[in-house]
Amino acid sequence: MTRRRSFPMWVLFIALVVVPLAEIYVLIQVGQVIGPWWTILLLIADSILGGWLIRREGGRAWRALRSALDSGRMPARELADGALIVFGGALMLSPGFVTDILGILLILPITRPVARRLLTTVISRRLLAGVVPAGGWGPGNQPRTAQGPGPVVRGDVVDDE
């Protein structure tokens, strides 16, 4: 029996190996083109810009969340925006241009709807993967279709003591 992993290993490989290598490569390339001090200055300016964006968009997301809650509607879009802004902010905190670009793309209101759709698709697939069909599971772990309550068997219960 194979056990399904809850977190794909390729995601960890990319996060722990590929991204740091890409960051080092890009930092070296930028440093060779503009020099090490300008590269450091650019990273600092990038962090300042990211902090300002996080404050601005985080405040907007918070106000939208409060407005949705005050009006009594489910704040799904606002929660997704808040999660993307927090994740984008975490990416902005890590030094490097690759994660900063990805973080800015998650924070900007122009590009966030694309990330929100991707997030919604991923979460809905993960949620639907754990749902048991109405008819239960049939042979070979295939969902059975529900065909009503099924046959009723009448009889007496016998204890085997």
C-alpha cells in the first residue's frame, strides 16, 4: 500500500536547492555588471520599496477584510489577498533579486489576481482530493456513484456469544 505524501518533495527541492542557487547566480551576475557596492545598494533600495508596498497593500487588504466582515459577507477574496501579501512580504525579507521579484508580483494589485486564481485552484484541488464521494469508495479505490439508499435487509440480530 502506497502512502500519499502531503507535501510534494519537488517543492522542497526547488525551495531549498534551486532558489538559493538562482539567487547566488543572479547576485554574482548583477555584481559583475554594476559592481558589488551598487548591488548592495540596489538590494537595500529593493527592501525599502518592498516594505513600503507591504504597508500600503497590507493596509488596503485589512480595510477590505474589515469591510467584508462588517457587511456580513464571506471574505474569501480578502483572505486570499492577505495571505498573498504576507507570503510576498516574507519573500521580500529574504535577500536576493529572484525572491524579491516574486514577492513584488504577489504584492502588487495588478498581478495579485493571477496569483489569487492559482492559489484558489491549488487549494480547491487539495480540498477536493480529501473528499469522500457520496457513494463511498468502490473496488480499486474508485468512487462509486450514489444510487439512492441501497437495498434494505430485514432480519434479526444474532449475538455470537
